[in-house]
Amino acid sequence: MAGRRNLLLTGLAAGTLAGGAAPAATAELRGTGDLGLVVERASGSVLIVETTGRTALGRVTGLGDLSHASAVFSRDGRYGFVFGRDGGLTKIDLLRGEVARRIVQAGNSIGGAISDDGRLVAVGNYEPGGIRVFGSATLDPVADIPTGSKVVGLSDIPGRGFIFSLFEAGEVWTATIPEGGPPEIRRFRDVGRQPYDGFVTPDGRHYIAGLFGEDGLARIDLWHPERGVQRVLPGYGRGEEPLPVFKMPHLRGWAVAGEQVFLPAIGRHELLVVDRRDWTERGRVAVHGQPVFAVARPDGRQVWVNFAHPRNDVVQVVDAESLAVVRAFTLGRGVMHLEFTPRGEQVWISVRDANRVEVFDTRSFARLASLPAEAPSGILLAARAQRVGF
Amino acid sequence: MAGRRNLLLTGLAAGTLAGGAAPAATAELRGTGDLGLVVERASGSVLIVETTGRTALGRVTGLGDLSHASAVFSRDGRYGFVFGRDGGLTKIDLLRGEVARRIVQAGNSIGGAISDDGRLVAVGNYEPGGIRVFGSATLDPVADIPTGSKVVGLSDIPGRGFIFSLFEAGEVWTATIPEGGPPEIRRFRDVGRQPYDGFVTPDGRHYIAGLFGEDGLARIDLWHPERGVQRVLPGYGRGEEPLPVFKMPHLRGWAVAGEQVFLPAIGRHELLVVDRRDWTERGRVAVHGQPVFAVARPDGRQVWVNFAHPRNDVVQVVDAESLAVVRAFTLGRGVMHLEFTPRGEQVWISVRDANRVEVFDTRSFARLASLPAEAPSGILLAARAQRVGF
């Protein structure tokens, strides 16, 4: 099996890595609630990290093309499922620090999701377009759902279900997969032109798809699928004197903070502030560049934002109540992602060109740790397993 | 050390228990995200359970008086901290299935909380009245905050803080404990007569205290402590032709579901439905008895309710949108508590006099498992570690 590395009992010394396979019995008995993965895009590897002592525990290599990679976690927090751009799906044992299983399931994939019962892992594919579903224990195939379109914005929904958008077809589909039965598919047509990403609200009730081909968003109420698609935020600025778009914002990073949603405005140096109930615009926040991720601290008091090239060396912190930028950090080129610990006391930020992951206290803004990593991009904590839509 | 029992590698056979201490190396390497504790009140013991295979993994005994016991969990999910009525604070190693440490810290305690950084465990005491704070690693004392009143409604708040109510004094205090520094106390006076319990909203922003001595509730906005206490739901029925109160409802079980809060009406066979934004009453739901716990499924679509003696053999399911009772289960006398898995696909229900814990699928309402337990009361899953106010 490719990519085995042993899990170290203590943190890695900066820049050094132990290789070779460790006997199983040496893996440390420990909880998994504070573990996570840092994607090292250029080297096709991931770091296993822990957020209590704030150290790296080990590295797993051989994961293929990890550009745009993401991961989900088993419901017990022991395993991470890493989705590579090359269609690779790798199940990583976070406790043993090794690859538990790896398949290449398609030619070109763009992320995945895990069902609410933890038994199914779904991957969204560009080539061939569709989703494929695997058993989380073995990665054996369970369902293959071709769409004839690139699949984007794949998310889990309650009830052993998944939801996703079809880029060329302008549709959103849900697929629920009963135990032992065939998938049940529901199609929402004419959702708008070129949905390019989507996400589920934290309660699992609404799916929001961003539209590349027009100025607005599509919203579906999963409690009332019979009501179809609602268009929201029409004319919010996507088509109005657009700036060149250097990088598409990630919808999954949209921030729901109290009664407001903070949304990166495509191509503009702004966050949109949207009413959570009716999705009308409440205001805008001028920020440093084109926002990529706008993520709410779990208590909803702050929104942390990173930016597209060439202004991608800065992170700004927006106060969700006053809408003021209360802090900015200059961290080096290529701030790629940020992730809060589940109770929000820490934020982990990847800085690609500095080859570091920086950890900050979200109240004092003090730097708590700085970990070496090889061109880090996504940071994904195992506590995501406990939430819908991650 | 009292109360060691080994952690079994497989589920317990019904009614049988293996005794004796197991060597450490035999504890199973496994994730902790799906673990939990079931309090066995009469026998001073807890069962360690897992929600993937839905089995009991072992039992830990010798925990003292567990009437009204509760528990919180370490941020890595490995340890549970059980608060006994007799002032006992027991740290349980969920992986080894044994007591890691135990102290008796006061004469009469009523629950506790763990700080957002996971380093501090606080216990609320009746006798002597106050809170005591301990380091989560060692249970060594960190702070002692006497109040001269019984402490109720203790919860964590963001920023290494705790909030709690003083029953006789009619006050609410917050205590934040900087690393290495003395506690910083803030007092809210005249919150109302006899606060008897309290809870923090899921975002950690608001604290709500129930009042036994008058007809209404107290609400504090922790983003704006300078605004003091707001009285909400005055005259909601606490004092209006009251029925005899057989059991005080637990506020910690109040259900925040979408835009609504579902609140057990004290002494009445009703749930109050309250607007989440302004805490005005929106309606009432007639239910089977005096509600004790009203808990929202994590997606907010359903609220599951249990009831006080003598109608404590039933659980009802309320649809949060239509406000209709959509299902009822008769499970046996003494339905004490219910807990959802974090993504809401399962609910675990303790039935004291049946000596069983029942597990249901929350969509199909099928029974998934029935586990033997000795007079079970509280069910507490380790995923609580990832949330504010649990």
C-alpha cells in the first residue's frame, strides 16, 4: 500500500520526518476529537495535526494530485477521507498515521461528502460527470449516479442523502440511498446558469448554489422540495462593472453569523451581508481584496477572511455586529485556508509560500504556534464529522 | 483507585459484566467521536457506550451518589468528567474504561462545565455555595469562588469563562479565568426571584435563567454585558392557575429549532413556542404531561419531549414547523433523558424502570437497539465537547 508513515508519539521536529512503517501496537492510545489534516498540495501528502498541544503528529504521503483537495471524517473521528483532484479517494487512519485504503474512482473529481450515518462516502466528479458512492468501511462501490454534467457543490443532507449541482445542465439533484436499496433521485431543473458551487446551511435545511452565468443565487428549502428553486440576491453585483475574477470564492466558507450571512462578492473587494431569514441584502463590508473564504468563528461574533492573488498575504477579521475590520494579519504570500477549532478559541491558517501553518488565539490575537508544512492548503479538523454540510 | 473496570473489546452480553483491572496495553485503539456515557443512578456507575455499532463497551463503578449527575468531556473526547450530587468529580478514561482520577470537592453539587480551551473544569455547588474550578489534566484546584448562595445553571461561555445563577441572591455571575491570573468576576444583580436553572444559547451569546419565584425569565446578552438583564416572557403562565409541579423542567434541554425556541411550561401540559430573536411568545403546543426535557433534533425539524411523574412513560415527537405531535412512544416508566447523536440520525432514550436504553432512527422511528442498563438516567455523548454550553 502506498504512502504509509508511522504516527509519531511526539510532535515532529521542525522540518524532519520519520519514515517507515510502524508496528500497529506502537500507535498511541488517544482521543480523536482534537485531530485534523493539513493538505500539502504540491507533495501529495497530508500532515496529521492535533489542536491541544498544537503539534504535527505525522505525515502520510502518496495521495496523488491534491490540488483543490478536501476531506471528510468518519463519525468516530478515527479516519479521514481525502478527495484528490485526480479522482483518488484515500482513507487515512489518523491514529496509525497510514493509508488504510486507497482507490482511484474517476478521472477528475472535485470534493466529496459523508452521509449522516457515516456509512457512505460520495465523490463528485467532472470526468465522467456524476457522483459515485462508496461504503466508508471498505471503499467498495455502493452507487454510481451519472449526470452528463460536471458535478460541483456536493454536500451531505440529513437522511443518508447528498445534494449537488450540475454545472452545464443548470440543475440541482438530491440522491438519498436507503440501506440495501437503489438511490432515490430528485431533480431541480432551471436553477440558473452555471452553478459553480453550493453549500448547505448549518441546520441542513437550505441548499444555496452560486451561479457563474448570472447575477444571483439559487436556494432550495429541503423541508419543502415541492416548492422548487427560489432565486435570491438577484443583481447583487456579479454582473455590475465586474473586476477580473482571480479566484472563485468558496461557498463552503460562507459565514452564517447570528442573523446574518457573510458572502464573498465575486470579483469585488467586498463581503455581502445578507439576512439569514429572507436572503435580502443588508449591507456590504469593504475588505482588502477579493475574498475567497469568509468563515464565522463558531460563536458568530467574528468573520475571518482571506483573499485572492495578488492580495493573498493578508487575513482580515470583521466584527459581525459593527461590521468593522477589527484586525489584519500579514502572514506571507498564499494564505490558502483557515479553520476554527469547534469551540472557536483557536484559528488555524495555512500560508503556502511560507511553508507554515499559523495558529492564533481568536480573542487576544496572540500567535499560539507556527508549524512547518510543505506548501499547505486546506486545513480540515476531524470535528467536522459532527456537523451537517461539511 | 476506586471503581476500575476493564474496557471490553466487544459489547457486553446482556446483564453480564466483566470485572477486574485490565492491563493498559489491551485497551482498543479506536476513535472517540462516537463514545458516550450513560449514568446508572442507583448503582453509582456509568456505562461507556458507542453509537456506531450501538453497544455498551464497559461499566465504571464507584462514582458515589449519581442522582442528578451530569458529565462533560475533554476536547479530545477521551475523558469524561462526571459530576455527582455528593460533590464527587470523577475523571473517566473512556478508552481504558477506568477512573483516571476522582476527588470529592464539596458537600453537595449540581453540575459542571468545561472551558472552551478544555483546560478548566468548573463545578457548581449548593454546600458550600459557589463554584470551584480545577485543571482538567490533574483535577488540581485552580480557583474557588464562594457566592453565599446555592449555584445553579452553570455553563461555559467563550473565553475561558463560566456563567451561573445564585438561587437565594437572585443574581447571575460570570467568571473568566485568564491563564495564570485570578478570576475576573462580573455580577448581574436583581435578575429576578429564585433563578433555578439556566442555559447558554447554541452560539454562546445569550444566557437564559428560569425563575422559580416569579412568572418570567431573565436574559443576558454576553456581547453586551453593560446592558444588564432583560426580563422576557413575563406572565407566560408560571403563576396562572398553576398545576402542581412534579419535577422542575431542565432548561439545558430547551430546544432551539430554526427561528423558534421550544420551552417546557412549568407545571403545565404545554410547550411554549418562543421567537428566537425577541423572545416573544408565538404559540403553545399541547403535550402528554408536564414536559421535562424538550430537545431539538440537530436539524431543528423535530422536538422530542419527555414528561414528569406520573406520566413519565411516554416520549412525544413534535414537528417544529406544523407544531403537531407526529409520533408517541410508550417505553415504560421513568423515561429520564434523551440525547441525539450529533448529526441527528439517532436518538438514545433512557428508561429507568425498564433498565434499558432504547435507540431509535429519528426518520423511520424504527428501534435500532435496546441496551440493558441499571436504572439509567442521563445519557451524555462525547461530541458535547465540540459545543458551547453543554
